[in-house]
Amino acid sequence: MDSDPIVARLRAAGCVFAEDEAAFIRRHLDDPHDIERAVTSRASGLPLEHAVGAAEFAGAILAVADGVFVPRRRAETLAHTAAAQHPTARVVVDLGCGCGALAASMTTRLPSARVHAVDIDPTSVVVARLNGRRYGFAAHHGSWWDGLPSDLRGRVDLAVGYLPHVPTHEVRHIHADFRAHEPLGAVDGGSDGLDHLRTVLAGLPDWLAPGGRFVTLLSAEQARRIDGEVLARVDGDAVVAFG
Ligand SMILES: C[S@@+](CC[C@H](N)C(=O)[O-])C[C@H]1O[C@@H](n2cnc3c(N)ncnc32)[C@H](O)[C@@H]1O
């Protein structure tokens, strides 16, 4: 029997990591009404970060909202591996920014860089703008390179992107919690998962500065099939660089 009432409610609702989740809720919320609302939402099946309205990513705390992709732990490896590719980068872009987790991480790791983020999902852009005010990046609405200010063309030292890359036929294997609350467009990468990657790669000659790089996260199997440089591996995925 749990003596902590929040842990007890979360455990009764089937949350396996009830203690960790209760601690997360208390770390981010003070007001008892907000805590009550978050526990009720979580117990009814909302992902923890959506229930609380916050996500932790590589030392940053980001606002998130229902319908916006929750930053994944494995993307932290993408963030630090990408930043190490160009420590003197002056122009950095986050392609498919969601709430702006990678962009926020770039502003703290690359303090001399001006960071721009872009997403096609309007709700994500609203949330990314909120986070951008806190962490110092600009968020734009649009599709990949076309959504960025045109004066960045040919000047991007480092592009980072956790693109939707799950093959369409595998999307149904994603955990049900996430399928219900995150947009399909955040994960579905077309028949082999690489449709968006091909679009982004086609823009590299136009948008990257000389010596610029694009760094992304793919499954290990996808990484074997494409012509990029594997920089790191994490949880069966690969951080891959192009350019
Ligand atoms: C896997 S999520 C990653 C989000 C964020 N970078 C993160 O790590 O939390 C992919 C993101 O790409 C965005 N996206 C999908 N198609 C896009 C497009 N054509 N142009 C820009 N962003 C797109 C989705 O809306 C989603 O936010």
C-alpha cells in the first residue's frame, strides 16, 4: 500500500513508474489544483508530459501541449552529437521542431549561434514560440526549408532534425498512449520512412553554408541503407550526418 496518495492513484491507474511520475508532477507544478488536474489527466491515460504541460530535455524544461510531439530521451544524443559537429556554428536550424527541444538545446550548447526552428504543425509552432522566448530561438511555420526565412539560404552551418521516419506500416506498433495524443505527421515517414529525409537532403546544396552539416536520427536499419556518416548509436537508432 502506497502512503503517498498521488503515487497510489497513479499506480492504481496502471502507471508502472508511479513514484517517478509523482516526483515529475511535483517538480513542475505547485498549485494543488494544477496537481489534481494533472494526476486526473494522467490517470485517465494522457501521457505524463501532456498532463503536466512540461517536458524535460537535456537540462531544459519545455512547455508541451496535447497534440505536440513529446521530446524523446534518445534525441538528447542527437542534440549533443550534432552540436559537437560545429562548435563555432553561427546559423543553426531545427527542422521539424515540435515544441523546440532541439532548438533550445542548440542555444545552450552553441551560444554564438542564431537558432531558427520550423514546423508544419501550427500547434507545435505556437508552443515552440513560447519556448523560444525562454531559450532564445525563433520558430517559423512551414514545410522544411521552405518555412525558413529566405535570407538563411546558403548560410546554415548546422541543421538538426528529428524527422518523422517511421515506415507507415509500422506506425501501428507505436505505444497506444502516444498514437492517441501525438499527430501522425510527427512520426509517419512514408512507405520506407525516408520520404521526409529525401526532401530535406534535396535542399542541402541550397541551404547549407560551405562546410555545413545536417544531422538526424534514423533507425539503424535505415542508416545502413542511406549514404550518411553514422556518428553515434542510441537505443537501436543511429545519429547520421550529411553534407
Ligand atoms: C519526430 S517529431 C520531432 C519533434 C522535435 N524535433 C523533438 O525532437 O521533440 C517530428 C516533427 O516534424 C514535424 N513535421 C512533419 N512534417 C513536416 C514538414 N513537412 N515540415 C516541417 N515539419 C514537419 C512534425 O510536426 C513534428 O513536430
